[in-house]
Amino acid sequence: MKIIMIQANLRNQQIILLNLSLVTSILLLLLRGSFLPHSVQYTFLSTLLSLKGNHDIFSVQSICFLLLATFFIILSLLSVQYFLKGFQRYKYKALLPLLINIFTIIVLLVMHKVFILQDFYSHVGEREEIVTMIASGTLKQNDSQRIKWFDNLSNVLHKIYKVQLPSQYTHLSEGGERSGEINIITNHNNQTKIIVFFTSIDDFNYTAWLYKINPSTPIENYLFGVGNLKSYARLLQAKEVNDNWSWVDVVEN
């Protein structure tokens, strides 16, 4: 009788863990997807700042992610415990709840990389057409498009121009009120250094593809003022695809 009760208890635990792990994993992946194209670093930063009551970045989305991630960790630990306890009786079937959690972790880790690389390879040809147009002078900036707010700041050694793309290219950048706006960053001699194509932009953060005219250009020196002018720009993540193209996730405050 005792053995039967233990077996029934283990089966019930497996059913509960399987169902909870499956539902939690689906919700967690959907919630992580809602933060895209932002990086994992941004996701956790916004979650931590929301705990401090920082309403600049606070959102219900961040709190939900924190609660769900905490519950997911607890479920993962319980799944490990169940596997150790149930392996002798159920063999590898006892691993099923844990496998769901491991698969979820793997997807969470690769989701962002797949998302941004898909965007890169889908649009790199058209974005390089814009680069060619800027290099040839077909598309160029003028002084009326320049952000002049920080011209007199001694620590800012670059100029930023907001340039509207031709109508057939507006899908390449999320910048501007109408979208289709890119930033051209030059040095003080108006030599183009970096071209910025936004993949997302809000009041306090942005993600973007940066095209460096010179591969050796340090992108960190040109981030201030690219989004919405704040006191500083914090680079959360930079992913270099090749010598010229890099993707960045930046928080401004």
C-alpha cells in the first residue's frame, strides 16, 4: 500500500511539474519576446530598475517578467529534485519536466541573436545602398538637420545629423516621428564616421545598426546624443557582425 501511494505521489508530482513548466515556459518566452529587439541585459536592467521605482523605465511588463522568471527558477530546482527522486522508478521519463526548462533556457539565450541576425540579413543590402548614397553625395546632410544642443560641450567631438530616408527606404530605420530617419555622425570636419539605422527608439533607450566608415572607429565615443539627448549613454551590448556593421543596445539617462 505504501509503495502504491509513493508511486501515485510521484506521478502526481510529474503531472504538476510538467504542466506548470510548460505553461511557465511558454509565458516566459512570450514575455521575453515582447522586449525584443532589446538584449537580455536590457530586460534584466529594466526589471531591476522597476524594483527601485524608477518610473523612467518602469513597466508592468518588467514586473511580470521578474515574477515569472523567479517562478521559473523555482520550478527548475523542483524539476531537478524530482529527477533525482524519480529516476530509479521512472528512468528517463523523470527527466521530462527538467528537459522543458532546459529547452526554455536555450531558447531564451539564442532568441535575441536569431532575431537581430534575421533583421540584419533581410535588410543589409538596402542599408548598404543608403551607405553608398551617402558616400557618393546622393543623400547628404545639411546644417538645418544638425543637432546643435551639445556643440559647445568640450567632451563631445562629433556632430549628429538627422536625415530622412527616401520613401522606398523608410522601413530600414525606426527613427523619427514618421520613421525612416537615420543619424549621420561626423567629426568636426564633417567627415562621416558612423551611420545609424534604428531598430527601436524610446525616450530612454534605443537599439540600432551602426555602419562604421572606418572599421577601427570606436563606437563608444559616438553614442552620446544619438537617441534622445540625456546626461549619458550606457552601452548595454554591442554585437559586431563584420568589420563595418555592429548592433548596439543603449540606455540613456
